[in-house]
Amino acid sequence: MHAAVVTGGSRGIGRAVVERLAGDGATVVFSYVADERAARQVEEACGGRASAVRADAADPGQVERLFAAADEVFAGKAAGPLSVLVNNAGVIDHTPIDGLTQEVFERVMAVNVRGAFFAVQAAARRMADGGRIVTVSSTGTAWPSAGESVYAASKAAIEQLTRVASRELGRRGITVNAVSPGPTDTDMLRANVPPEATAAVAHMTALGRMGTPADIAAVVALLVSPDAAWLTGQNLTADGGLV
């Protein structure tokens, strides 16, 4: 049985990952920032296999508190030591370079890069040998769009973190990989991309549709399974053949 931590698990891809891992038998602790109602809905949907903890990935102290809370949950449910981390928490911004403020830059980097880094650090200190770490990146690093300078840069940073961590943790049998979703039908995407743009992108994929959170969760489930023991330091593009 897996003992898993998922950051940013109350909606979108993160929620799908929590529900998939819990459905596969894992005990899951996931973080959320503000929407407690959504977090409780995820707990209910998982039938007691998932526990929500309020924690902002931008704050290393709160990241550590998330993992300390997870330790208690795993001990209380006899789930064993941490075996899976899915780094999903992230924010997006579409401000052009000439209009980007320092505050926006720092917020995106704090959540997407600093949060991922200290989650990996906290997980590595606790994780059993043979564990799995998966970080959610973006096809925006390979197919960037105007207005995504800081977002794409943040995702590129965590792709490199993935490669380095795979080297450092490999001798313990811990695999570290990234998943880069293409455009995926989430609240975040709908709030930031016009409908006509998403429709156009859907027609550009080889499979002729947008991705769903469940599509990405399925790739994550593959990477944390025993079948993926020989995959590490990789970035799997999950975009329906877009890039």
C-alpha cells in the first residue's frame, strides 16, 4: 500500500491524481490553499483514503508542516513510510514581459519552484527506498506561448530539479520523473484561456481533443507503479500528440 503526498490536490489535475491514487489503494495526504469546501469534497470522494491539509507551497515552513501532518496520518493508518510524492501545486500567469511585476514574478517562482524544491527535500528525508517522486511540469517549456515567460521559466526549473534529484536519489531506488501535460480541461485553464483558443488547440492534437485531468492522473499512476522502476530522470509529455 502506498503512502502518498500530493501538493495542490483540491482541484483540477491534483484532484484527479488524489482520487486515482486513493482508488488504487493508497493512503493520500494532499494540500490545498484556500478552498476548504473543495478539499473536503475530495476527502469524501475518496472514502476516507485521503486527508486534506491547508498549506501554501510558497512557504517552506508550511511545506514542512504538510509533511509532518502526513507522517501522523500515515502512522495512524498504519500506511507505512512515505512512498510517493506528486508535486502538483502551481500557479500560472500570462502577463507579457514588459508588464510583469516583481510581485507576480516572485509568487509564480515561489509556488512553482521553491515549493517543488522543498517538497522534494522533505520527501527525500522521509521516503522509503524504492519510492517515487513525480512533478507536474508543462508542455509550455517545449512549446511556449507569448505571455508565459515566468510560468515557462518556472516549469523549466523544476524539470532540471527532476533530473538532478533523480541522480541524487537513484542509489536508494527512488525514481524522480516529470509529467508535462498539454492543454488540459481544468478550472485554471478555462479561467486563463479563451474558449476559442482551447477549441483550436484541441483540433491540433493527434487525438482531436483536449486532455482531461484523469488523462494526466493515469500517467502519474503509471510512474508510481512498480512497472516504472526503470524510468527515472525523464519528462513524459502527455498532450495527445500536440507537441
